[in-house]
Amino acid sequence: MTGERRGARPTRHVVVMGVSGAGKTTVARGIGAATGLTFAEADEFHSPQNVARMRSGVPLDDTTRWPWLRDIALWIADRGAEGRSTVLACSALKRSYRDVLRRGPLRVDFVHLDGPVEVIRARLARREGHYMPASLLESQLATLEPAGPDESVLVLDVSLPPEALVAAAVTGLGLPASVPVGAPGPRVPPHSGGMLG
């Protein structure tokens, strides 16, 4: 992996994490709109085989996740080498997965959208057009490892509206806001059927 160019201004890299249906994509896009960080959706890094597996209701295991995580980590490193800050929507459920994403010289912070399972189930029930069936939520909840005290993870309540979550993430991580937090600016779209990893 490449690092940042010597003498370049330090970049910031944020991963919005959580189980499917937590609203990762909506919040990550909102952070990108508010700060100018380059947005990416981790689901788009999955191989066709992984997508087919999830579409059929079979959860991914570590063997199928490692290449996906390494590709995402490489994308972060490459953007950092270009001097670009990033924000990703990525489940990042296990500590070991998060360790892969923060491997290397770049600083990677995590925002964990956490909260009542009932809220997430209700969102999944309303979601359309995503290959991840609601039936896989239980497997994701079983896989999820809460952040350790030594990890840079900001935990936010998934029950809050998207605009409040974006504002809390920008403020909590000390990100440079290109639009004043709380001011009318790029509207965060309502939670929809976008890919939520």
C-alpha cells in the first residue's frame, strides 16, 4: 500500500460502519457532501460471487471477506497518496476487519451507527432494490464486535435522523465542514434502497 506524499497535507479517512440497514450509505454520503471527502460504497468492491452469495441468503465468511477488505484498504491508501480524504460506507463488523482497513500509515476513524435492532429491522422491511435480504441481519448481529477502548470509533444512535447523525459525525471527528453543520446545505436523502454493505 502506498502512503501519503511527503510534505503533503494530512488526509482524513472515515468509515461509517454497522449492520445492514443501519443507514451507513445515507450518513456517509451526507458526510461527504458536508466536508468534501470523497465518498465510496464498500458494497461496490464485492466480487460478483460475493453478491450472488448474499443475494441467495448465504452470509459471507472470513474467506470471502478478506479480499474485499484488502481492496477497500488499497483504495483508501491510493486516495491518501493522491492527497484526497475519503468517507466509506462499510459494515466493518469485526475488529479484525477494521484492523485491515486501518493498516498502513493513514489515519482511519470509524463511525458506528448502533442502536435498537427494532429500528434497523423496520428499515430493512421498507428497503427495496438491495441484494442483501433482511434474513441476513441476524448473522450480521452475531458477527458484530463492538469497538474496543483502544479503537478510534465514534458510536452514534441509529434512531437519530440522518441530518443529526451527519452533524454529530462531522463535529465528533473534528472534520472540516465545507458547509456549516446544521445550516441548510446539501440535503441528506432519506434512507432508501441504496447499498448499505
